[in-house]
Amino acid sequence: MSNGDCCAPASSEHPAEVASGDGPLVEILYFDGCPNHQPAVALVERVSRELGIEPNLRLVNVPDQEAARRLRFLGSPTIRVGGVDVDPQTEERADYALSCRLFQTERGVSGQPDEAWVREALQREAGVTG
């Protein structure tokens, strides 16, 4: 399945970045108008709460194709914990684009990463076991 554009990104003059918390750095990269951006934030917040972790959450708006290449943006949403994409199958990818992102999870293709990937990444970065 392709990472084709599922929705047209809105233009934005400057990438918006919001930070909170003092735990592990969690970046959620997205473009304006992405239907999966807010659910990705909710997923990170819920899993963090369940683990008792207060991440340093940064929302990074990717405004254009140039920024997508510079930020190594694999599509919206991209969730990185400690600078590492939560999707374990991204190491070899270089298809940086201003597009919606699809994830191949155990439950099939989804607009959200697998919850287990987010949980494992947060635990790894926070030094939390099991």
C-alpha cells in the first residue's frame, strides 16, 4: 500500500512547536489538516498516562516538502521517541513526503502506529521495564 496523499495539507508559514513535560522527548510530526494528527496525540497521552510517564511532548508542524525532507518526515503522523520513529520498520526508509502516513500493524493497515510500538518506545526511553 502506498503513502499517497489522503488529504491536502494546508499551507503554514512557520512550523508550530509546542512542548510540555520533562520526561522522554516525544515528537509528533504532522501537517495541518491531517485527520490522524489529533488521534496520535491522544494515543501518546493515554499510553504515557498508563505508564506513569510525563513526556516532553513536542508537536512539530511540517509546512512543506522542503521541511519534510529536512525533518526526514515519513508522513503524518510521525511519532518519534528519543529521536527514533516508533515504527520498527522505518530504518531503511527515505520516502520523505508531505502526505498521510499508513502503518502496517498486526491488525492491518492503519492511520495510527501500533499502540505496542508507542508503549515500548516510551518504556525504553524512560528506562521503565515491563
